[in-house]
Amino acid sequence: MRPGAAQPLESACANVARVSASFRRGLLVLTLAGLAVRLLWTALEPATAPVADETMWVSWGSQTLPSPEVRFSPLRLLFVFHPPLYLYFVGVPFAVFGSLQAVKYAQCLAGALLVPALALVGRRAFGERAGLAAAGIAAFYPELVWFVSHFWAEAVFTVLLWWAMERLLAADDEKGTKAVLASGLLWGLAVLTRETVLYFLPFAALWLAWRRTGGAKRAAVLLATAALVVVPWTIRNWLVFDAFVPVSTSGALNLWQGNTRLTREQVYEEYWAVHGRIAKYQYARRKAVETFLELQPLWIFEKLRDEMPAFWAAHGQPIVHLERGAYGVVARPAALAAVAVVLLPYLATLVLFVAGVAALPRSRAVVLLLGFLVFYVLLHVVAHGYPRYRLPAMPAVFLVAGHGWVCRPWSAARVRCPGPDRRRRLSAAATALVLALSVGPSLVAWFTRPWPPPWFAGLGVEGGASPGESPQQEKP
């Protein structure tokens, strides 16, 4: 077998200790290229300013956190709506260098680390060629590059999450506890950046324990290590707010907002009428449960209908930034070119993802990766979908897409891929149907509705639609 060829899964896992020189070279080149692209974008991005939630992270991180009243102390910080780690990621470089530009360059370095993580995960799951293909997608994927120069937690969260996943796969293959300790540490840090993955940890531990000698012990170490990272913040919440809040309070509001029949404005009017951070959290949690019970028994079907198109929409945060006028008024041809740069790689990746599903091998690693993807999508179906929310799960799509690229019909490595049997064909057809139903409405909207939408008209793109031309409502 040639080094780097797409391997049967037994071989890919059994030979994980043997890394070809070509893989090492490719990994280094792609990582450096990913870093260079991010640094170049950060240096050359058109003038812009933080908008929406970015302003919250910047304000708390650069003003409140280093202020004389707080001085980076968690016990003096009245911050509980979001997890804390990204706040410190913004605050520390700003305090040291006195510039938000320093935060952006720190995010460039962090963002580039996603490239080797995906290469190593892909190598374990699909072989070296697929790992490098997935790493190549991550290195140049426009939305990932864009995020490093903006102040959203996704840039850091995605890297922590996928290095946690890489170490989890390593813990499953290797003896000893170093890999599982590292995975638990990284999972804990990821939870403190975005709480959503807290709820996947039990599934990760179960996967690690399942049909593996010593797996139960490693699973216990994983959970214990993650808990040692997260629980101190839970204790801090108790000390500061006198309430049990595992990580943050935002989840309750998101669940209520994503399931209620009320408009976004009505939800926030009720929410802000309640006094006190914890009282708001408890009220939103109670309203979310009440709403959930009221919507049965058709709730899940309605949510799948509404949230899958929102989650997988042909849209993205860079486009929203443009529509909001954060770059000033942009000439329409330039704006449409920017939209194409964001959307075409996304759509191409989905096509390759379907091709990868048609050639999926049977392995524990594939079960973990697809299990996480399904979990993450369903989590946002239960709450609410939005294109930005899918970014941390996109590396799973990249990995399968990389495998699809290696197993393309005209590839010499195709002979090493699993054959397209009936089960794989049906799986690929079902995947294509789900994605078509999810992405299709937004693609139709691009050709049939005014752009930018009326609520953004005149803000970011020349020749925008006039208010009132379209009845569609802005997604919260």
C-alpha cells in the first residue's frame, strides 16, 4: 500500500503509530498555509467594527475584566450569561498589549491549530489522504478564516473541541492515560467556552468505554478530568450568585426563545421585566418547559421543519456582517462576489460530504464523528438553528468530505475505499435528501427575494431592496 493512500479502517487504526513522511510534510505545509491565510486576512480586512454580540465580548473583555473593580478575579466578575473562557481570551491579550488587534492575532494562531487537529482525526478515521484533505478544507475555508478577525467564541471553541476529539480518538487507540487526561482537559475548556458540548460528554465517555479493554477506566478519567476543569466555575457561580448554575444561564433563554410562539421582541420584553440574573434564568427555564409541554405531540416535527433549514441555510456570519453595514456601503458586485466566496465552498463541501457518506467505512471513529454531528444538529433543532451555530460542527463535515474527495470515482486511491453497497447508497441518498430539503429553501430565496433583505436595506450594499418588498422576518 502506498503511503498516504486511503486505507481500510482496520489498517488505519492498527498502523496509527506509523506516520509517513509525506503526511508530516503535508501537515506542516497546510498548517503554515492556514496560519498565513489568517494573518493575511487579519492584516488586509477592510475597515470594520464589532457588531451585535461582538460588542458585548469586546466591552466585557477589554473594559470590565481588567478594570480596577474586577482585576480579572472571577469572584468580582458579575458575568454568568455566557461561559467565561472566551472573555479571558479577549481580556488577557488586550491587557498585555493594549490592543484588540493583538486578540485577533492570537485568534489567528489558535485558528490555525484546527488544521493539524483535523489532519490527525482524519488519519485515524479514514487514512492519511483523507486527513490531509480535511485539513486543507479547514486551512482555507473562508468562514473559518473570517472568524479569526472578529470577536465570536466560535474561533476558539472550535479549536478546543476538535483537539479534544483528536485526543479522545488517541485515548481509544493508545495505552496509558496521557491522551485521555488531555482530552478531558480540552473538553472542560471547550465547555467553558461554549456550554453545548457539556451534554455530549456522557456520550463520549460511553463510546470510550464501549467494547474496549480498560475502556470504563478511561471513560471515568475523561469525565473526572473534565469535571475538575468545569466544577470550579460552578462553585464560583454558587459563591457569587448563590445559585446552582453549571456553567452559564444563556441556555434557558435560547430554549424558550427557540420554541415559543412569541416573537423575539415579546420574549425579550418578558425576560427583561424580571429583575436579577438568576431570577431571569429561572423564569426563562420555567417558560421553556411550559412551552415544550404545550407544543406536544407534534413539537419535534415542527422543529425539524423550521430549524433544519435555518441551521443548514446557504448563508453565513460574514454575509450578515456585510448586510448589517459593518463594512460600510459596499458596491453590489463586490458584495455578491463576497457572498460567492462564502457560499460556494460551503455548498461544494456538502456535495463531497454526501460522496463521503457513500463510501463510509465501519469503525468506532466514524461512529463517534457522525454521532457528534447528529447530536450537535439535534441540539440546535431543540433550541434554534442559525448558520453561525453550525460552524463548530463543520469539521465533522470536512472529515467526511475529505474522505469523499479521496474516494471520488476518478481517483487512483478509490480502490482502497469501501465499495458502494446497498446500505451506503441508501445512506448517501437519505443524506442528500435531508440536505436538499434543508439548504434548498435558502438557495431559492437567493434567487427569488430581494437582497439584502428589507430590514438591512441601505446599510451595507448599494442598491438594496426597499423596506416592505418582502414579508420574511429576520432570524433571531
